[in-house]
Amino acid sequence: MIVTTLSACRVLPVITAKDANSTVALAKALGRGGMKAVEITLRTPAALDSIREVAAQVPEMIVAAGTVTNPDELHRAVEAGASMVVSPGSTPRLLRAARDAGIDFVPGVATASEVMQGLDEGYSCFKLFPAVAAGGLNLLKSLAGPFPDVKFCPTGGLSPANFREFLALPNVVCCGGSWMVAADLVDNHRWDDIEALAREAMATAPA
């Protein structure tokens, strides 16, 4: 079940892949730091190759494809080896395509109406995006009232300063962030620093 998977991950690093080799090295560093999953966004030409190589070379890591916005991207991500798909939003076509593909899917929402549309299609775990800009902690607390069984993975604006507050909420199972995979760290191959940031995040994440 996707909620169980995300609950075990706690923190999901959101990666913008530069090339497959550096993304593999990055995933290994994150794994050494205790992280169990990576989200590789479909924002660059290297994304699908990176998904393929991480899935092959770091098999213990859950590989999610992020920024999936249509059924074609979803199918290409699945073919590349993604075991989970994450979207910044959702459409009826995308929700149904993910269901038909039998892939774990985390659709994006920012409003109560979008949560209701997802529930209508059989989903109950959502990415809140952009989390801080959309309302952050107060929005998540407000959504808990009408949707007591819905779980969220907030992403967007989370940092070392605030991610623990999000994870402490009962309707949050995981959070997405990019502070441990910042471009300057990856570009300069600072794998030890990345490992240390990952270890710190996992060690201090509320259980």
C-alpha cells in the first residue's frame, strides 16, 4: 500500500537529474544516509535514463518519477523502471491512466475540491503542492477535518527548518524536499555532504 511505503520513507528527496551517472552516485549517497526512495523529476532530458540507471544500479532504492503531468509521461516513466509516479497536480485522464497501469501514484492537490476529485477516482494519498505557498501547516490541519482518512506528502517550500513540523502532523506520511540534493552539492560531487544531510534528515524525522 502506498501509504505504508511513503510512511517508511519519511523524507523523499526531489532530484532534477543532470545526467544518469551523477544521479546514480547521488542515489547511492542518499541511500548511505538512510534514505529509502528518490523522486527523479521529468524536468530534464536526462530524467528517464536516470530513472532507468538508478533502478538498475541501486535496486534497494524506491525510484519515483516526479513531475508527471500526462498519461504519455506516466507510461514512459513506468517503462523506464519507476516503481512510483508523482504529479504536481492531476487530471481525470492521468488519474485513470495511473490506475489502469497499476502503478503507485501520488496525485498533486492544493484544494479541497481537488482532494474530492481524487477520492472519486479511488485515491486517498496526495502530494500537497506547492505546500507552503498553498497554505502549509494550517491548510493540512484544516483538511484533516473533512478528510480524516486522507494522507498527504507535502512538497514545495520544505526545508531543514520546517520539515519536522510537517511530518509531526497525523495526516502527513512523508514530505518531499530538495535541500539535501541542491545543485551545487551535486555539481561539485559533494557526496559525503549529501550523505550527511540525508542522515541528519532521517535521524531527526518524527517517527
